[in-house]
Amino acid sequence: MIDVIVPVKNIVSAKDKELLIKAFQSLNSQVNRDFTVNLFINNAESGVLTDLVTSLNNPPLIHIYDEDYSYTELINYASSMLKNDYFIILEQDDVFQSKHFQNFYKNSQEKCAMYLNLSLELSNGNEVMGIRNEIFWSVNVNNQIGNVSHEIAKRNVNNLSLDGAFINREKFIEYKGYREDIEIFFNQELILRFAYKGETIYVIPKMGVHHMMNRDGSYLDVCSQKYSRDDIGEFHTKMMKIHMLNKK
């Protein structure tokens, strides 16, 4: 079975709640329902719980916390509270396709630490902005098409996406989870770290998630308002230096 982590943070507008309920409802549409939904919500925002819980066919496990966690801190904390072998993160700007969990079980491999998928990125107007992770199905390395090698991941780091990924919980904890000192590119750094450690990472050759890339109030939106293009370039350089020099 799989644990679904739903981080409920910064739900401040009716639109935020509407998007999160839509994300929840994509769980209701799953062909394979062998998963447990875990809601992690700050006590200050628990007022939205009723609407969220009633939008799910099956009641979720609810974890209420008081700490002012950042996103990376919250996911690291959440992973320590789970029990199943794999977890997946559902954010309010994600919609899982109906066969997402079924495709995971059909493509499961022994000792695979991370399963990525083809992620379709959409604008606020529902226009296609790009597809992530497809590079690993167009480049053949040692006849292992679909596998994420460290060298190709390094060269194509901007194509990497963790949206809708299934992550081995024990490996995530063993490698200390998300690096909290990386402000923007922590998802890509985690993939690079798993690949460098020699872990098997497989890209499921199916469209698994639709991700709204630039919704108002999204992490990308906040960063683009807070930082200049040069700042973001510096964050990217820092992430690559941390990965290549420390490799922790």
C-alpha cells in the first residue's frame, strides 16, 4: 500500500480551497485504490477540514501540527509519521490521472527507490507549457530505457520533475529527506542524490499527473515575485554545487 501525503498549507482563498478539493477528487477517480490518504494540516488552518474530508470517498488520516514548518520541513516530518513502503505527495495544484496508482503497481520493480512519471505542466488558462521526465524515454543508456542515470540526470536537471512521484520512504529517511537549505530546486536535488547513490529510479511511461505550473500563490509564483532571474540562476548553481561537491 502507498501513503498519500497531502500538505495543507496557505489555503487562504476560495480558489485555493477549490483547487485542493479538485486535487482530492482526483483520488476518488483512481482505478486502483490501494492507498491511504494522510492530511497534514497546521492547527491554524484546520477550519477547512470539513470541506476537504467530505470531498473524499474514503476518510483520510488527519495529522494536525502546531509548528510553523516550511514545505520541505513538513514533508520530512510527514515521512517520519508514515508506515507504508512508498509515499506520494498530492499538492493543491496537482491532478492525478485515473490510472496513476494502477500504473505504479503494473510497473513496480524490485528494489526501485523512486518512480517518476510523465508530468504535464499547464498554465492557469489550462494551456500546455511542457512535459517533464520524457527525456529518459528518448535516451537509451546501457539498454535501460526509462531508467534515470546520474549522468543524464545531471545534463537534464531542468527537465526533472518530482510531481506525482512514488518515493521509497526508508530511502528518503536514510538520505535525510529534502535538503532544507535549498530554497527552490530541492526536488531536483533529491532526484540527483538518489541517482548518485546508485538507487534505481524508473520513469513510468504514462502521463501520471497534470500540474498547474503558475497558479496565483503557487511556489513558483511566489519565487518569481520574490526573486529575480539572476537570483534563481544563483539558486540553481548553488544546488548543483551542493550536489557535485558534497554529495551528501
